[in-house]
Amino acid sequence: MEEGGDPHAELDRIMKTTQPSAIVIGAGFTGCALAYDLAQRGFAVTVVERGELASGTSGRTHGLLHSGARYCVTDAEAAIECIQENMILRRIAKQCIEYNGGYFVALDDADLGYAPAFFQGAQNCGIPVEEIDVQRALAAEPALNPKILAAYQVPDAAFDPLRLAMAFAASARQHGAKFNTFHDVVGFLRDGIGNICGVSAVNRHAGQPVDFRADITINATGAWAGKVAEMAGISVPVRPTPGVMVAYEKRVTQRVINRLCEPDDGDILLPQRRMAVIGTTSFEVEEADYIPVYPDQVKQMHQRAALLVPELENIKMRGAYMSARPLIGGLMSGRSLSRTFKCYDHQTDEEVNGLVTVTGGKATTCRVMAEKTADLVCQKLGWQRACETAQHPLADYHLYYS
């Protein structure tokens, strides 16, 4: 430093030229996308995950790349996020997506009554929507209920959940990120003035404790975000909201089939490889681990599936599974809670420096969730690097294990 120079300016200069470091807790869609974003911006990234990649909610989604049309009437903010990210993921994650499109179909007069609000809502949110002739829809999807009264076409798609997580993770690794799977975070490390400076974890294979240190830690654990934040004495208003899905042994449609109504139980039928998947229910729990699959909900899904595609009434179920969505809490019930996301800077909210939480959102919006969280992290650390994750194709998902 030159004699008489400003020591604070010199410190700022050093901080802005020294590689920052970040810990990402969680390796679901958001954690993997965030690891990629931060690593691409020049961070030394360490991911700590208690299980395998996408072993929580991300690995148990039905794999719908939302057009946003499902939320265009009830949750416009989430709908706009979905259609914008839908178009980006179509460009950067081609290896993970089946470009099959989707129909919204009316089964009764109540569905028909919803149609004008749906069509206008989709247009307001920038979602491409087209009303198509019923006979055209039935010709394209002959297994559909022949009694449908109306059909609308939207750019829904199906994606492979594991491939998407692995593609983001492979991209992160190509930029230097390190993944520590089967490491369970059991607490936070603090420096001499109380700032969080890392995490304490346990290697679940070896049973050994291990500490990870970094300039900042991001809690990207989805439905478990509240539980993780509690270790730091922080409250995050996330409400784990599980839903059951049922998979069938036969792929009965080529497109995603949605019922033309406000979001409800069993209103989405998705082709997933050689199977069909119907979902989902919605209820709230305090604990996101070990949620049973309730037989009455499986029965309900089976009945709803047969309304859309009558053939499913007699097709063998391959299995039923459950996942807990991380909805941002409030006084409303689960179906009424927004599907958008939020980043929490705990220095601002609880005067706990060194920790950020991101939660809410959907698989479709994981990339923008990562972008906005990384923007906040860069702002906090004075690191000026722009996000480029929307501009480049993701790495081949196979490369994660190479």
C-alpha cells in the first residue's frame, strides 16, 4: 500500500481480487444449480449433502417442466418464473428434456367455466397458449377421455430429474466445485465475533466428524431449510408440503395432460419414459423425513387418473411415492401458498452474518433461484461477477461421475 493510502480501500481491493469461498448445503436441483452458478462466477465451492445427489425431494418429483399455465390464474408470479425458465432450460438442458408439450382439458362444465380466466391468465403471463379442436386433441392423444369438452395446448414438457441434477452438478465440477455426499451437517462454525464461517458435518460412511470452512454458507435444503436454519438459532418460514404420486406400467399419452381447473389433487398426468405418472396431493407436515404413502391418497390418485385417461383404471400400478415440497409459509393452506421462492439474508433478518437461505420455488425455476441467490452472495462479499448460466449448455450429466 502506498504511504498515506486508505487502508480500508486497500482491504476492499484485496477482498475483491481474492477468490471467495462458499459452502452449499444440499445437492438437490437448487443446490446443484447454485454450486454451478457460484463456481462459474469464480467461487471455490464446497457442496455438503447428507445423502446422494437428488436423494430428497428433487429425486421424487414427477418431472414436469412447467409452462406456468397451471399457476397463471392463482399465482402469476410463479407462472411467469416458470415460463421464463422453461424456455432457458429448453436451451441449456436438452439432454434432460422430452419436448412433448402439454394439453389442458376440460372434463365438465366447471372446467369450461374456468377456461376464459385460464386463457387470459396465460396470455397475461406470456405463456404460449392455443385452444385446439377437441377432435384434434383426441386424434393426437387417443387414450384421452373421449368426453373432454375443450383442450388448450401449452409448452409443458417432461424432464428426467436425476439427469437434470447431475447435469448441473457436472457443470459445477467442471468449474472446480467439490461435492461431499453422505455428509450430514450437524451444526455451524462461528468465528470469534459470532459470524458463521462454515459447518460441522459427519461423514455417514466413516462415522467421522469433519469441518468445512468458507466465507459464506448457503442453506439450499428445500423442505429441510427450516430444520437446518434452527441449528443457527434462526427461523425460516418453510412449510414442508408432501404429495403422493402414482406411476403406471404403461405410457398412455405422449403429452403432459393437465385438468383445466385451479391447482387440485390429481390434476397432472405425465409421460415419464415408458410409464405414466399421476400427481399429486397436498398436505402439510412438521417433519419432512419418513412421510408414509397413505393408501387413501393412492386410491384418490388412481381415480383422478382414470378421469383423464379411462384406460388407467385397468393398468397395473408400478409404484407410489411421496415427496415434500418446500413452500414458503404463511397463514394459508398448502394449495394457496405461492410456488415462488425467496432468498433470506440472515444478517439483515436476524443479525447472523455468514448465512443465506434459499427455499420455495420449483424444479423448473432452480436455475433462476440459484442466480438470484448468487447475486445476493456476490453483493454481500463485494464480488462483481455476472451470472452466465442461462447462456451456455450444461455439461453432459455423465461427467458428474467421471
